[in-house]
Amino acid sequence: MVIKSKKMIKQPNELYQERGSEKYLNDELFDSSLSHPETNDLYSEFFQNKLSSLRGQIQEIDMELETRQLIHRELITEIDHQVLSASLFLDQLKHWAIGYRVGVDMERNLWERRIADLTKEKRSERVRLWRDSVRVNEDRRELTKEYKELLKRWHLLR
């Protein structure tokens, strides 16, 4: 039996390459010369603290996304192994014709149902990953927008 693999899942370090413009935004937004004012007045300290806090929250979201991707990969790998194992056992029953023995037919149905359930679970996990990613990326966009607006205000007041 030949099992065709789907598109490879990205490694955590490839996530930034996949996001493209967000990586550029991170480089641009988190440039230390922009986020750390040189003067020590009260306004600068406030902006520095707020920018640092927002930057930390954005980086935490990035780590959450990477962790979720890792969990996803582990689950998908485990499901793939289970499907392979069930498929191999099902292959052992191929030499028995359908209807030849009731016990073999029941066993065959059991393993086919198991493979179908695992395939359904795999699809569900992909949807959960997508939903989780969308939700977390919405939060990230809001924080990035707030960070950019605060950075712009800080530059105007300097």
C-alpha cells in the first residue's frame, strides 16, 4: 500500500518566512533604536515602557503560534502512524475474499472504520489549527496596530 503524503508542515523557523511582511514589520518595529528613547524624560519613559510591553505581548503571541504548530505536527504525525499501522493490518486481510468468513469481514470493517475515523480526526485537527491561528493572528494584528500607533505618537512628540 502506498501512502501519499500531503504538503509538508512548516517548521517553526519557517513560520517567519511564510508570513513575509510580518517578519519585515517585526524587524522594522522592534528596531531597538526606535523603541528605546535616548532621553530620560517622563514621556519617553512612559512610551518606552508601553512599547516594550506591547513588543513582549507580540513576541508571546508568536511563541504561542509556534507552540500550536508544534502540537499540530505531533498530533498529525501520531495520526499518520496510526493510519499506517491500521492500513498494514488491513492489508493482511486482503487475501481473504469478502464473504468468505464473517469474522474476517467484521475485522476488515473495524479497521476500515478506524482509518476513516483517524482521517476525520486529522481533518478536524487541521481545522482547529486554522481557527486557533486566525484567532491568535487577530490579536497579533491588534497589538501590532497599537504598537505602530504608539510608536508614531512617540516620534511626533520627540
